[in-house]
Amino acid sequence: MNQAEIRQFNAVIAGVGGQGNILASEIFATAAVRAGYKVRVGETFGAAQRGGPVASYVRIGSSVFSPIVSPRSVHLIVGFEPVEALRNASKFLAPKGVVVLNTKPIIPTSVSMGKDRYPTTDEIVKTIEKLGASKVVAFDATEIAEKLGNPIVMNMVMLGALAGTGILPFDTEVIRETMKERVPGALLEINLRAFDAGFDAVREKSKQ
């Protein structure tokens, strides 16, 4: 894609409080501005301090005038938590949209107490596919971050996964350059490694 072709590109980055999806969405949105696009960003918080749902809406393009996304209008959903990926896909995923999700769940108290059942990854993926997704990429981003030595960088693994889908309207390198501006120097190297690992994971999954 080139800039002239983009009237509207909508993405949602969803997770729960404490996973770092707000920072990831800020870097993504800033990169889009850096690439020359008009960008609008919005967030919703559901008791984020207690691990409630958090979603960021990033809208890019010449015909974007509001941060609000409409039902069935989102081209890319990135789920830091599998049920949050499903929740947002159920409402916002556009026909032929792409979903990338971290398979590591954060189990709600109601499930831990036996009041509810948490769906399996396979159930979540199949449900999203039935919603009309053109591609669903599921992998354990938390495990990748842990292997890198810091589970906190899972958000940068998922940011790399977002870029790895290949459907963004601007070059991946713009995101990397934005990370160099936004991430403190002492943490930059591991965050860039996490980004690259997430990018590679999605590219490898897409070949399967």
C-alpha cells in the first residue's frame, strides 16, 4: 500500500490492565504519524488497575475524523490476552480482517473459583474464524518474552507481531525508529529483540 491509497485503516490492540498495550498502541500510532498519516487514537478501560479489559483504537488514513471505531470496521485486531482478542473481534472485526493473539491467558477470578469456564485456544480461534477473519495467528508471546529474559516485553513481542502481519500501510522500520525514541536506552535492546521475535513468529506462523 502507499499513502495515497489509504482512506481508512483501523486497528485495535486489546488486553488487560498491566500488559502494556497502551504503550504499544502509542508507539504504533506515533509511527503512523511519522510515516505521514493522519491518526486518531482512543482507549477504553475496564477497571484496568485490577486487571480489567483495556483496548486501544488506532485509526489511520485520510478519511479518519474520530477515534471511535464502528462495529465490523476493524482491519487488524491484536490481542494480548486470548479472550480479549475474541471479545473485540466479536464486536469490531471487519470482513476478511486479521487477528493476532497471544495464547497465554490471564484467568479471571470467576474461572479460578469454578463459576465460569475459560475457552480453549482452539475454541477461541475457531470462533474468530467463523466471524469472517481472513487470518488468525495465535502464538505464545509471553513465552517468547520470558525466553528473552523479561516477561514485561511481551507487549513489544506483540507489537512486532502486529508489524509481521504485513498489512500495515507503512514500513516496519518506522516502528523500530519510533521505539528508539520512546523506549529508555537501558531497555531499548531487549525491546527491539522482542519486537523482532514477534515479527518473526508471525511470519513463521503465516507460512504454516
